[in-house]
Amino acid sequence: MKVMKPTEEQQAILDATGRVLLVNARAGTGKTATLRMIASAHPDRKILYLVFNRKAREEAEEKFPGNVQVRTVHSLAFEAKWKDQVGPFTVADMLPAFKGRKSAHQLAALTHDFLEFFMNSPFPKVEPALEVFQKEYLGNVSDEVKKLFTGSGDRVIKSCREIMRQWNKKEKPCPHDFYLKLFHSEEHFYQKLNRFEMVLVDEGQDLSPIMLDALEHCRKRIVIVGDTHQQVYSFRYAIDAMKRFPFDEERDLTMSFRFGKNIAEIASLLIREAKDEKGFRIGGNPQKSSSVSFYTELPRPKAGERCAILSRTNLALFEKALSLRSRGIPFSLEGNVKGVLNRILDVHWLSMKEHDKIRDTFIQSLNLPAAICRESSTSRGLLIYSGLLANPAANCGLALADSVQGTGIS
């Protein structure tokens, strides 16, 4: 493998000696290469590199030296006994606990969200976690539903304990977050971290509270790399360690290898103005040329030309996809969107009162189209899907969903 000469910023990171080092790495600034340099500079140390997902793990295993063990947080916690016991956890799993109760679907949705919060939190017991959840995570819930949920604390706690008992006894498949919770609660997490001489952590802006807690109990050297501006999992109760984790030294990676000066200047301007961060800076690669253009309508790509379209919302993504489809421009969707599109179809069948065509158990349990609006106030998923159907341009999502189902696109 070709040995790269460190930039001035990378060398400053290599020279840092603090036990806890935070590295603020802008997009494309070579964070993985920098972590590899750190590992290569300490060939005699046993190093753990924690990455966000399996794809990142597989890529890193090919690039990092042999003294580095690359793991995801869940793979660190996973044991063989859970091999055939992992499955999805949905709102429908909580419905039986509230059968016959007023606003059963709202209660089930909020209880589901709370249990996800608890499994990702360092709280050892359900009760204190519920108090925090009720105080901090019911901001978008109506006063009526909030009062109903807070008044149902005993049933919420009982239903959460029961389903966790079923998971633990292997009476039903458990989500990945459950065995991670057990791993942490039995104090195995930070004990395993302490077996290494150094811990490298990627995507520090999106750490679960459990992972943050384990790192705080780790007494070995820790290097956390991340970018506050790339946080995408706050809806999963992720915490930005770049702002919250106590550190001894802090360094920056600001020169992007991905693009040139023009894109870097626009990116810096947008973040400084939109996020009121006057000191933000990202530099462009002087060896790359780049240009910035503004379009009201995406031009047709030239032969052999590739184009990527990024969207912040599902609706914007679906609108653009159908626009391309209507113009005969071929496209593909990155990631597994079939599940999202199928749920849009299910909400549509619910609005048409065609329950026999609905596949999602929770959506099928709803009785009236009006329930879509009621449920959307408590279920983050249904808020998206009902919003798609209610929007004047939203039939694009439905049309795309119908197109995907009809053609077998995955």
C-alpha cells in the first residue's frame, strides 16, 4: 500500500499526546487515512477501531494494519446465542398492551419510541428513563395525548418489561439494540474497551448514549473523529460527542480532498450563514477543479455523464424521481427505499379502506383514514407517510411506490 505523506493538519494530529483527542473532520478531509496513520504509527499497540456500519467495517479491514481490530458497536456486543434471535421491533409489537384503551395506537407508538430511547440510553432501570423521555421527547405531541401517555406510566413500564422478558427468554425475536443494552448493563462494554491500548472512534457526531457512557468509563487512549455538520441520527437519540465528550486535546481537518476551491467556498458560506458559525471553514483541494451552478430544472445529463441528486426529505426525492421518469431520464435510488415506498402504498390503501391490501401490521390495525392524522402526531414514521399523501404534490410518492411495486424494482 502506498504510504501517504501527512499534511500539516494530519501531522499535528499524529503529534498530539493527550489521552482523549477529538478530531473535527470536515467532509472528505481524509479522516480514515488519518486514523490509519495513527494506527501505523503505533504498530506495537493493540487498537480497536469502532466504525458505524458493516460496509465501513469491511472497507477498513482491508486498509488497516494487523494490530487493529475493526468492529461495529453491535458486532462488539453480539454473541452467538443471538444469531437466530434478531428481528424487527415495530409499533405493532406494543399494541396488545393497550388493546381496548382510548387512543391505543398513540400510546403504542409512544411506548415503542420510549423503549427505543431506553435501549439506547445508559439508564439501568426503566422508571428514571421514562421520566426523562416524558420531559424531553414529547415536544411534538398534543397536550391531550401527552397527558394520556404520562398518566399511563404503569402500563407503559409493564409492557416494556414484558416484551424485554420475551426477548431475553427468546420467546420472540429481539432488535439489535436489545442485546447491546444487555452488553452495557452487564458492564461488558467498557470492560471490553479497556482490553485495548487505544480506541479509535469514527462518526463521533452520531454516538448512542450507551456508547458515550462506555467511552467515558474507558481508561485507555481514545481518538474520536467526527463532524457536527454531518449528524444524521439525532432521531435515534444519538449524541454529538464532538460537543459533549470531555477531551484533553482537539485538532481539525479542514482541507477536503473531494472537491476544489469553488465548492469549498460555497459550502463554507452556506454553513457560516445557515448555522451562524462565523468561524467555520473548509478548504478545497488545489489539485481538483470544480464549479458551482444553480438550476431551476435539472438538465439532461450528456452521454456517459453521471449525476447524483441529494434530497433532505422523502417528498423532495420522490418529486425529483418522478420528474426524471416523466422526461424519460433513467435513474436509480441509492439505498433500500422499497420498504418506505411500500408503507406509502399501505397508507394509501388505508385511506381507500382497502385493508386486505395492507401489509404493515400497525397500519392495518388502524380503522379510519382520519386516524392517519391522529397517529402522525405520535408516530414519526406515519407523520412522514401521511404528510406525503396530504401534500398537493404528494401523489408523486404514491405513483413512485406503485411504479416500484408494479415493476419489481428493489
